[in-house]
Amino acid sequence: MAPIPTTCQHHKIPGLATLCIAAAFFLAALATPSEARATMMRYADIDRLVEISDVIVHATVTDRHSVLDDERRPWTQTTLEVHRTFYGPTKEELVFHQWGADEGPRRGRIAGDPRLDPDQEVILFLRRDTARDGLSLAALSQSVFYVHKRDEGRLVRRDLSDLRLVVPGKRGSASVHHDEPAHEWSIFTSVLISLVEEREE
């Protein structure tokens, strides 16, 4: 089982600069058809995700549907049944939003923004979205760890196929981070709990 990537394995850049870079990539993605090319953004390991998230939960998707806001822009609204809250307020049900829709005349999505379907079991890293007065994914599909049940136990894994992830180098250089292996449930959640406890100290 490969080790869970944390910032001790990657160079960390200042938080404000990171947010600016992420925002620039996000805005660029909005202007790009979702099928055209992968979205480029900074690689977020698990401790980076803990740092930027307001809510972290283990949940099952119960509903997903498209809505239009007051300006007729399409959004996808996903409802979760929460099994465990690792960080943030404890609730039995949560709703988060994503830009774009999978149906209707205004359908279209950002590359790298995952489609979550009912009955999928996931660990999600969410942030408060003031524009939507709710929650959204902290870092597109990097924020979603899918839970896979196997005879030997549960595994968690991200799907990063539609993202082009940049890992800052020690001398300012960057490389593209590729796919990750699956992680054992007990190891992953232990690391997650430890990082949350460090943040709360």
C-alpha cells in the first residue's frame, strides 16, 4: 500500500498565493468547454485539503439534480446522507453545489469537477461558498475520495483523470502529478483524524 501523500513530500507555497493561483485556474476553466482539455490546478494532498476545507465528511450521495440560479446559470445540487463528520458542524444531511449541469439546454461542466451519482459512498472535503450561500468542493475532484468495498476491506481513491495537477518544486519548477493508488481505509482515516486534530489545536 502506497503512503498517503502529505505536504512533507511536496514543497508548500504560501496560502494566499495558492488561493490566487487556484482562482485563476478556476476562472479559466469556466471559460473552457469541459470536454476540451483537463483543468490545470495545484496538487492538493490530504493535509492541504484539511487546511482549506470547512467541512469533511464520510457520506453517501442520495440525490443529484440541476437547478438554475436567478441569473439563469446552471448549477448541480447534490444531497448527502452523512455517516461521520471528521471536521465541521455535525449534520445528518448536507447539500453542496457545483457549477454546470448534466442536462438541459445549458448543460456543461468544468473538466475535473466530478459527477457524483446516488448511492456512491465518498469522503468529501468541502468549503463554504459565499456566492452560493452553501458548500462546494474544496478542490474539484481532488476533494472526493471514493470508497470501494473489497473482500480484504475498504479502500479509498480519487479520480484525477480530468485534472492536470502541478506540483511546485523546491526551486520553483513544477511537474505534473499523475494518478494515485488506492489507500487502505483504516490508514487513510487515521491520517485524516490526526491532521484534523492538529488543525484544531
